[in-house]
Amino acid sequence: MPSIESLRIKLFSDGADLASIIALSSHPWIRGFTTNPSLMRKAGVLDYERFGRELLASVPDRPVSLEVFADTPEEMEAQAAAIASWGKNVNVKIPVTNQAGEFMGPLIRRLSQAGIAVNVTAIMTIFQVEAVAEVLAPATPAIVSVFAGRIADTGVDPVPVMQQAAAILRSRPCAELLWASPREPLNIFQANDAGCHIITVPPEMLQKLNLIGKDLSDYSRETVSMFYRDALASAYRIETPSPALI
């Protein structure tokens, strides 16, 4: 298996803890950052704009995706324009639909044609990828985020979906395909081989990257040792018959 450094795909960190983001920005193999209102709420962020501006200022040399949180196209457009003004390295995340399932294509088209770099998010079908590709301005950078992990949660193999999405986006050379919501480090290699440009990596998955390439025999022995240590620490007992009685 190749190393992380040898892969073509770019790793973006997904989170909302500013201190952790700043620490991760010291690693050149983290090529960008994404967040969303749910992650921000979980991290205790109280002031959306203040956090967004501080985040963009903290990592000015890499793309950062910040999401609108309105539900109507008009409100989304106003929020998108405001967010886009906070920094040159921002991608404005626009959901592919609103809560009613209405495609936000006209809004995405207007923003993209205006030169705003969007990150179209929450995509889960090939039909949505095709529709998004149709409305993106060919010369404006964009990210198309397909939630491969959530597709897999439904029992569907996301790899063929991502391969097809990559093929569709060849007509938009300024658009990058992002594998969102990964579940395990294996997804990094799957996304790379499927033709994705970016994969988001949450903090809990970053901690597993040092396992890539690990000798499986060593890993097996270490796992056995872990079970043994935990059993001893728990002082578990099983009453066994005397050897004389066996």
C-alpha cells in the first residue's frame, strides 16, 4: 500500500476547534479545512462570523470551507456574499437542496458566475452531481462534496458512485470532487483511486493515519497484549477445575 505522501489526493481537516485547526496547519500534508454549523455548535462556537473570520485569518495559505445556514435561496445568497467577503481563501458551502428538497441550482449558478468559489455540499446521488456540474461556471473554482460515507451507511458501495462523479466533473476542470464523511483510513486510498481530488479527514481519523502500512502480524500481537493487559487490570477471574480433576 502506498504512503499518504505518495497519494495525489489532498487531505482536508474537518472540524471546528480553532486551536486544533491552527495546530494542524503546521502540517503541510493538511491541504485545507472544512467545517459546518453542526461541528461549530458541537465545538461551542457562539459567534459564527467571529469564528469564521478568525479561522480564515489563521490559515490564510489554504482553502477553508464555511457553510451558509439559511433555508431560502435569497437568505443563502445574502449569507454567501457576506462569507465570501471575509477572506480570499474561502469556499462558501451551499447545500445541494434546501429542507424541502428544492435544488439550489439557480443560486449556485449565480454565485459561481459571480466568481464566488462554492463548495456544494450534502450531495449523495449521481443525478445531483450532474445537475451541479451543469450550473457551475467553467472558469470558477468549486468543490463538489459527495457524502460517500453516508452513501456507504445505507449499504451502497460508494466507490462506483465516486468514479462516475469524477467522470462527470471532467467537463468542469476547475471543479474538484471531494469525498466527504469518510469512515476509515482505507477511504483515503479508495478516494484517491476513484479519481477524487480531496477527502475530508476528521480528527478521530487523523489519529489512525500512523497505522497505515503497519505490519499486520505485529498489530495482531499488540492486540492480544492489549486484551491481556485489560483483563489483568480488571482483575477478572474464571474458576477452573484443578489439573488433577481434568
